[in-house]
Amino acid sequence: MKLSKVLVVAIVLLIGVAAFGATIKVALVAPFTGLGSILGDYIKMGAQLALEEINAGGGINGDMLEMIVYDDAANPSTASSVIRRALFQDNVVAVFGPNMSSAVIGVHPLAQQAKVPMLVGATSPSFRYSVIPNDFLFRLRADDKVKVIQLVKYAVEVLGIEKPGIVYGSTDYCLAGLDVAKEEFPKYGIEIVAMEQIKEGDKDATGQLLKLKNAGFDGLIGLTHESEAAVTVNQLRQLQIDVPIIGFSAWGVPAFTDLAPEAAIGVYSVQGFNPIDPDPAVQAFVEAYKARWDGKEPSDPGQAYYDGMYLLADALRNVGTDGTKLAQYLANEANIVGVQGELKCDEHHNFTNVCLISQFDGKDWQIINKLY
């Protein structure tokens, strides 16, 4: 199948490119169609805001950044096609995304082959550097090993859950989170009483929830994507099953609460970002984002790609556009303060471990604790 016939359109954003200056091309690969499309605009708007700010400030030593946006349709095969185009036809100096963990796992060798940095917001621990030692692959937010460890700790020590039941999805993002939960609960002497899968796109979780109820669960652990999280909590409320609910990062964003505005009240989540976080860097980002995007509020993972653009700009200013030098700088020298706090590459090639424990009150996610 020719690239022109796959579900992908490359949109060239010539943002603030001066006629007299050279341009430095970067790629943004995100889902604008398909199951992950609910996050695509947040990703693009976060990255584009940073790019516009960087260009307005003089760019990269006088050269302007140009961003080419590709739709990967939340599909590993499509992601492979568009990343090949970005790397080997459009000759970008860096790739932001994909944001789906399953896509990252399939395409990261292409970045290694091209010797071009790939900076992703995907959170599965299955591609930590210790697991997949790709010198060109970097993560822009806390991975789900960090988040699920905190989720289990809070579920046990604060919510008092003794018989957890888990609803989980079928992608690597969900399955890797499930593996962490299965490791962590026994450390507290607690057995998971039941684990039920809801596949992406499913609209009914009644059978799974009744099995959890029959197993005697006293708390729901949510390890699904946003749409399935909404299906789960809506039907849990309809069944009048009253247990504490705590989910990982996909359960702590507007993409979930917009689909379950009332059922989500009282739900806890381990978040990567919260727009009401009083941190001055967060509030400055929120204010700038709203001003640029007609009052729209940012959501995770938009802040990660905003931070990522500034990380890349720092590297470009210091070592130029050579991919190997960029990767070495990002791994060993980059150290800036962004929306997510200090950003410095660790042994897993993660730039941050920041996460929050929050609870939804029907309007906002109220922050209970911020963890680093």
C-alpha cells in the first residue's frame, strides 16, 4: 500500500519561519484518528505552543523550527509508515512521538537506524532503557512503573483496599501496568481477587464488573485507556457497586471525565499533569496555552511535548543538528526546568518521575499529593 493511501496526512506547520533564516525540521507523530485520537490535539497544541515561543525568542541561534505533523491513527503499522517518511524523506532532526506504547515498541529501531532522537510521551515501562537499550529513545513523562507503584501504595495504605479487583485493557500500555500491579500488591501481603479485561472500543463492562463483585472485591483498580475507563465507571455506578476506585494516568484526564462526568466523581487517579497545580511553571504554561488556544485547558500529555520541545531546543543550541550528538547531549547533559519540574535524563531514559495523586470532584481533579 502506497503511503498516499494509508490513513496519514503530513501537515507542514510553518510557524514563525523567517524568510531570511534557515529552518530546522522536526516531526510530531500523534493520533488524530483511531482509538487514540482523543489525545492528538492536546499533544499537537502543547508542542506547537513551545515551538512558537522558541521561534519568537530567536529560534535556534537564529534558525527557525519547522514542525511536520503526522497522523499515526494510534496504529503501529501506520506509525511505522509515517516515521519512515519523516526520517528518510522529510529528513527531520528529531521525532516527537508516537504516544501509544505499542507503536513506540514497533518503531523505535527506525530512530536508532537513522540516528535521530525520538522523544515520546508513551508511558509503558516495557521500553525503559534497561529493557530496550536504544540510545536514541527518550521518554518525556513518568512511566507507569512509577505511577502504578504509587497507585498500589495509595490503594493499600490510604484507601484500605484489601481485596483489589482489576479492570485492564489489551494494549501494551495496559498490560505493562497490570504486570506492575501484580508485582506490587503481594509486597503488602495482598492478593488480587480478580482481573478482568475490557478491550479497546468495547462498550460494555457489565460482565466483568459482576465477576469482580462475585469475587468479593473491595476496590477497583483501573488500568485501561480513557474510553474504557468511562464505560467501566458508568456501568459500575449503574450496578450500584460502591467501592473505592483508583486508576492510572488515563483515568486522570478530561478525555475520561468528559465521557463520565457524574460517574467519575470520587474517582482517584495517579496523574502526570494537573492544570490546577499551583506550581508557578504549571500556571504559566496553563495561562499561555489558554491564551493561544481560545481558552482551552491543557491536558496530559500536552505538557510533556511542550517540555520536550524545549529540551530539544536546548540540545540544538549546544550541539547542532547531528543526531548522534543530540542523543548524547540529551542523555548526559540536558538539564532544564520545565512544566514538569527539573528535566534530566535518568538511567531509564526518562526525563521526569513527577506524578500526582488526585481525586475528581465533578469539576476538577483535586491534588492530594505530588510525588517526585
